[in-house]
Amino acid sequence: MRRTLVFIPKRCYSPLPVDPLARFKTISQTSKAPKVLITGSLGQLGRGLNSVYKYMYGAECVTMSDIVKVPSDAHDVSSANYQFLDILNQSAIEEAVVNRNIDTIVHFSALLSAVGEQNVPLALQVNCRGVENVLQVAMRHKLKVFIPSTIGAFGPTTPRDDTPDLTIQVPTTIYGVSKVYAERLGEYYNHRFGVDFRSLRFPGIISATKPGGGTTDYAIQIFYDALEKGSHTCYLRPDTSLPMMYDTDCMASVVQFLSADNSQLKRRVYNVTGFSFTPEQIAGAIRKVMPNFQIDYKICETRQAIADSWPRSLDDSGARNDWGWNPEYGLDETVQVMFALLQREIAQKKGEGGEKQVTTA
Ligand SMILES: NC(=O)c1ccc[n+]([C@@H]2O[C@H](COP(=O)([O-])OP(=O)(O)OC[C@H]3O[C@@H](n4cnc5c(N)ncnc54)[C@H](O)[C@@H]3O)[C@@H](O)[C@H]2O)c1
């Protein structure tokens, strides 16, 4: 088999200017430890949130759950705090809440945009019935419940630049339709039954974990491809601008929002964002540290149509003003941290930690 030389960025990265954990320390010092159940916790976002909560309050404060087996390399997940939980089974959710004395559910189980289009009945089950089950249990046991929404909850008739919190929401994907349903149903359970429902509309999240089938996945894959091949074939047009956010900012938005006092909240659903870029712009940011990086394009019509119906940028001034949301990572910082993390991951996988160049078969 041919061995391919992997492209290594020209410079080594110095630590980022911010202490990435300072925000979490501050929150943990000023708020009581929650007992959190994370559904769909083995997906892109769940493991990061588990680590953050463990760092803040200790391992006992989080129960992770999903319907898949824990991967063998997931050293951050212990069998003591992981359990099988199908969110289509309402009594199983209730059992977990009672047995583990849960006071907060972070409901991450979902079928994302590209995957949802391939299986509409399953998307309706997981994204709608799952939300209904979680809200019913939250109502019965007086829980705080966080259900993320998405830029996919907007549509082609929404103003696409600086999209505000309150605007037209007529999405054209089943993912978007189910997320608008989750937003409205959560608000209904809040005003009708007093459920402490909270939701943030996330942009595409960039993390060093494999994404779950969304339209913004290329913004993660591009880093893996850069390190493994020195090039990336993008399924979106070079000028497709979408809002994005780095993982640590995403985790900070969840824990900060959940720890905010109810009196600070003027709404139950807020936009949050980091920065917007096009494939061309992220390729340019990567070239600053890897000058030979190449990008070409093979457009996927399904994902392009979805991206063209989404906002180019989000207005998150409501979150900033009401509960102090303040992202710390821009595009260049994200590129730095992604390369640092993925280089370490690739080196660890190949048992070559510390080597300057990596080869793949
Ligand atoms: N990742 C992003 O860029 C992004 C952007 C906007 C919003 N969000 C939202 O954040 C949440 C988490 O996203 P993610 O990227 O981690 O998703 P993901 O696809 O990576 O993970 C979803 C998890 O849900 C689990 N799941 C599926 N069916 C289930 C069932 N019946 N019962 C229990 N679990 C089930 C899957 O096994 C998977 O581990 C989702 O609600 C998503 O809509 C994510």
C-alpha cells in the first residue's frame, strides 16, 4: 500500500491568549452543582459537555446516555456514569431521572439536517417524539431542560444577515421543522406548566470530534483532511457563508445559560454565534499556517440547498445583553486550536507522539 506524507503546519502553536477554562471555574464557584442527564451524549457535542461538567463539579454530577456502545477510545466515559437510554421510551427517561436524582436534562439526541432528509419518519420520531417525552418528564419532576435549536430553524424567507432572535421561521428541512416544533413546544410547556425550558440556536459547531451528519460538517472535516492529505474537497460552493462557533464557546454557552437566573431571561430561545466564514475564507485561514493547503469543490446539491436556506450570520445581542454571553474564539484561534488537538490525536492514534512527521498507509 502506498504511504502518503502528511502535511504538517509550518509553525508550532503557542497556547491561546485566553485561559479556556476560566469561564467554567467562575461559574462553578458561584453556582450550585446540578445533577445533569445528557441524552445523545456520545454524539459530537455530548462528550465535551460531560468533560466540562466533570471539570466544574466532579464526575458524580453527570449521567451520560445514548443508544450506542461507548467507543473503546472514549477514556473520558466511565461505565458508572453511562447508561443506555432510548429517548423514544418515556418511562425509561423517567426511571433514569428518578434513580439518578436528576434536576437538569440536556437533550442532545437528534437526527441532524443531512441525515434527517434521508429518513424523515425517523427524524420525526427522534426530533419530535423525543422532545415531547423529555418535556413531559421535565414537567412531572420539575426539571430544568435544555434543548438546543439551530440555524436550521430558519429558512429561505428569513433575513439572512444578522438574523435576529425573533423573525420569520419557515424552514424547508425536516430538521428545521422539528426544531421549530421543539422551540414552540418548550415555550408552551414553560408558560402553561412552568417548565424551566431553555434553548439556544447554535450555528455549526467546530470541534475535534467527528460530526453527526449536518450541513456544516465540512468545517471539521477540512482539518482532518488538511493534516492527512494536505487538501480538502468541499461539498459547498466557495462563497457559501455560514455562522459557526468553536466547541469550547458552545459548551460555555450551555453551562452559562443554564446557570443564569430565570430573572435574567427575557425569552426561552436565544441565538448564539461565534463568527461566519465561507469555505474560501477558512481555506485562507488554514493557509496562514499550512501554505501548501489546497481546496477544491464537488458540490452536493442537497447540502448546498440546505446551506442556501440558512442565515449567513446571526445577531446574538439578546444573549449578550441578557445573560452575558461572550464568545472567545474567532476563526484564527479556532484554526490554531483545531490543528493542535488533531495533531495530538493523530499522533496518539499512530503511537508516534512527539514525532515531527506522521505517515499514513
Ligand atoms: N453539531 C452541530 O454543529 C449542531 C449545530 C446546531 C445544533 N445542534 C444540536 O445539538 C444537539 C447535539 O448535536 P450533535 O452534533 O452532538 O449530534 P450527533 O448527531 O453527533 O449526536 C446525536 C446523538 O443522538 C443519539 N440518538 C439518536 N437516536 C436516539 C434515540 N432514539 N435515543 C437516544 N439517543 C439517540 C445518537 O446515537 C447520537 O449519539 C442536537 O440537538 C443538534 O440538533 C448541533
